[in-house]
Amino acid sequence: MAAAATTARLLNNGTKIPAVGYGVYELPNSRQTSQLVTHALQSGYRHVDTAAMYDNEEATGRGIHDSGLPRAQIFVTTKLSANRGYQETLDEFHQSLQKLALDYVDLYLIHSPYGGPAKRLESWKAMEKLHHDGLVKSIGVSNFGVHHLKELLEHCTIKPVVNQIELHPWQTQPNITAFCRDHGIAIEAYSPLVRAEKKHDPTLTSIGHKHGKSWAQVLIRWSLQHEYVPLTKTSTEARIRQNLDVFDFKLGVDDMQALDALNEDLHLEWDPTTAD
């Protein structure tokens, strides 16, 4: 697991983000979630992803503290729930920081572009202030389409370091990923395991058998080889460890092409990338 703890992507502001994250979407604000976060960190993860909208920041913060790891070794992400304005963004961030019981977060994201251009830009200006004040190491966005990113890049003084979007072989979002790469914005992949909906897909299982790996490990490896940062999520401790055991094999060109060919523009929930 040592390699997993040290493998990272370089962001456009010179900081590094661990290459695989543990996400807590849909996990309750409970002791069990705290224990899962602690287990993930003690298993080698160094990257935890939560959000105000998930309503589990307190449990996530407890899990981080209970891990016993130095704060500087853990990359913590949380997200602004909605674009409501400058002061509202500052207020919500401080509520998140209090719930997490941390002095700063490593990455703060706008969770979606909903709210319209004016509110998006107000929120971003507030996030730039949080960065200047040292409360946030890096700032970025989630679920932004190309037109949202263009709008932001025209007005920002600090460039977003990441765009977190739904990504897996059945949803490859080529226009957004190409734009992000062209502009030095790292790409985080949420729902990289397709919520297990495709675990019996014959292409996926065949590749897994060839490499002696699970279907989930193949999907995580696919993300990594596209240079995405996958955010894995499971409430099973054994799978937490297994999902990080992906640095000892590599998918071949034929494997990657076969997986890429599965794209069917599948969205598992929402698609804010098309919002006004």
C-alpha cells in the first residue's frame, strides 16, 4: 500500500493530489462512516472527498482525526452546496470547516454550476478569498461543462485546479475532458465504479480475468491510465483495501480501447454540465 500513499497528480498551482480518493457520497453522518474513513486512511488512502450536500462532514472529520495520521498527510476535499452569492459562500465554508473540525481544507469545490453566471462568479470570488486567507489550499469546480469553464476562465484571478465529473467507460465526456486537459485543469472521476451496475459486463469481466483483478480494480485502473483521479466509494472494509490495490498491473492498449468503446453517454444521476 506504500505506493498508493505516495502516488499523486501535480495540479496547476504546484500542489499535489493523491491519485485515488475515498468518497463518502450517500454514507450517513454516523459512527460507522467515521470508522470507514479511518479504515480507508489506515489502509493507505491519503485523499478523502466529502461535501456539504452529503450531510456527513462531521462523521468524515471524526474519521480523519481518529486515523492518527498527521493532518499534513491527508488531502481533504469538501464542496459548496449551491451558488447563492459571495457572503453565503463564505458562511457555508466556515460551517463546513467547523463540522470537519479542521483548520483548513486542501480542496474546495463548487459542487455544480446551478445558480446562473452571476452567482457562480460571486461564489468563485469568495473561494479566491478563502484561498488568499490560507483556509483553502486549492479551489476547483465539479460538474462544470465547457461553457461554464470558459466563463470562469474569462473572469477568475485563480484558475480552477480540478473539475470533478462523472467518468467511467460508459460515460467518457470527451469534450469536457479534452477542454480540461488543454487548459491544465486536472480531472477527478466520480462514480468510477458505475455503482456496480456494469460489474457483469462481458468486456469488463474478461479484462479482469486476464489480469487476475476484480471488475472494480479494472475500472479504477482505467481512470488512472487516463490520468483521472478516481474517487472510489464502498462501505465494505475489504473492498476499501482492494480498491487501492491497483498499482501492480497495467491495462494494455487493447484493454483501454475495448473499455473506451463501451461509451453510451450513461449518466447515473444528474447532469449539471448542461445547465445555463
